[in-house]
Amino acid sequence: MTPILVAGAVAGLGALLLAVVLAPPRVQPGSALARLDLERAARRRADVGAAPRSGDRLGRRVASLLAGLGLPLTTLRGDLAITGSSYERHLATSTLAALVGFLSPMVLVVPWTLVGAGVAPAVPVVLAVGLGVLAGLAPSLVVRHRAAQRRRDFRHVVGSFLDLVAMSLAGGRGVPEALQSASELSNGWAMVRIRDTLIAARLRGVTPWTALGQLGEDLRVDELRDLSAALALVAEDGAKVRDSLRARAASMRRRELAEAEGRAGEKSQSMLVAQLLLAVGFLVFLVYPAMVTVLHGA
């Protein structure tokens, strides 16, 4: 009975996927706009002469399918943006990894069948589905971990950037000039990202704080969005801007110090647990011969 149910579930899933491909659901306006953005970005890359790869084509197809289903994956886009990875290439990698994970149990079952070993039909199907899901999610989990580290580094750079802007404002510069000059004092990846954003804002005729706020939205960095809102409110008053930036920089440093202390405390606790396990193992090593002697003597 179980193989019949599993086979029916797999057949039903295949029929559902076939129905989605042949008769996709009605496109929502937001999904249509997301698809247009993807097509425009792909056309822009083709215009600059970048030869599309097969993986990129697969990733664009998957991205178009997800956009049609109303799954923009905003969180994943933010993680990929701060790590500098391509959204289409990541989707292609995840799809191929899920396919490999799904097919691996099927390939391993063939030798067992050839040698005459009995394998229940439900076992390879369950393993295939489980490995496919795990393999498909693995690239996203790696990207999320890397993105968390880079956001922490980016916040540290933003705190230093605020201090540099406040110093430039104290020297008599305006807010746009202070932002640009502060971004030119370092060649780290985070400061380069800020500098490129400010240059692009000047070329497009957009205010620097608006561009920084959009960068914070893309990278999901709350400090940049807060900075954009604060500069938009007090951009005309240099004294208020200096005070606001210094206060925010001090608040960010206190937050970073609290996070560093928290991470240090977690590492201390893990070290304490490791030491306790070593002590328990050493005690077992000392007591075991005596216990064996007593038990055998009894």
C-alpha cells in the first residue's frame, strides 16, 4: 500500500508541475513588473557585450518562473547583493544542486537492484526528495551566512564613515561634499560601494541621502536607511547634521561593542562546555579500570 501511495504522490506532483508549465496562473501586476526588471537587466548585460552563459540562461528562466508565481525572494536578493553574487547564477546553482541531490539516491539504487538486494520503492523516493530539498537550500544557507558577516563589517564601516563626514562638516564643507570626501579616504569594499553610490547619484541628479537610502534597501542595512532619513530632515543645517552623525556613530559603536561582548560570552560558554566534557572524559578514564575490577571481582 505504501509504494502505491508514494507513486501516486509523485505522479500528482509531476502533473501539478506540468499544469503550471503549460497553463501558468494569471500574472499579477507586481510579478509582471518584476519580470520586466529581470528582462531589462538581462538586456543591459547583453548590450555591454557580456556573453551569456548556459547557467545564466537557466537562472533567468528560474527567476522568471518564480516572478510569475509571485515569489520575488527579496531577502535572498539582499543577501546576494551584499555578497556581490549574481541572482540568476545563484538560482541556477541551487537548481542544479537540487537536481543532483534528487537523482543521487536513484543512481545508488541501481547497483543494489542489479545485485538482487531488495529495496523498498518508498526509500529511494523519500531520500531523493529529502536530498533534493537539502541540496537546493544549501547554497542559500551559505549565502545567508556570508551576508551576515559582510553586513556586520559594513555596519562597522558606516560608523567610521559617519565620523569622517562629521569631521568634514566641521571643516566647513557642505553635506554632499562631506559625504563624497569621506568616501574617498578608504578603498575597502564597503567604502567603495558607498563611493560608487554617491558618484552614481551625482550623475543621475539624485540627492546623496536618497541614494544611500536605496543602497540600504538593496543591501538590507538599517543604518544606511536611518542615515538617509536623518540627512533628509536636517540637510540644510550643518550643526544639526554634525550632532546627529556623531550621536549615530557613538550609538553604533556601543551596539558593536555589545555585540562583540555577546559573541565573546558565547565563545566562553562553548569553551566551558568543552572543558567540562574533557573533565568528564578524564574522570571516566580514571574510574573505568577500577569499576571493571570491582565488577569482575563481584
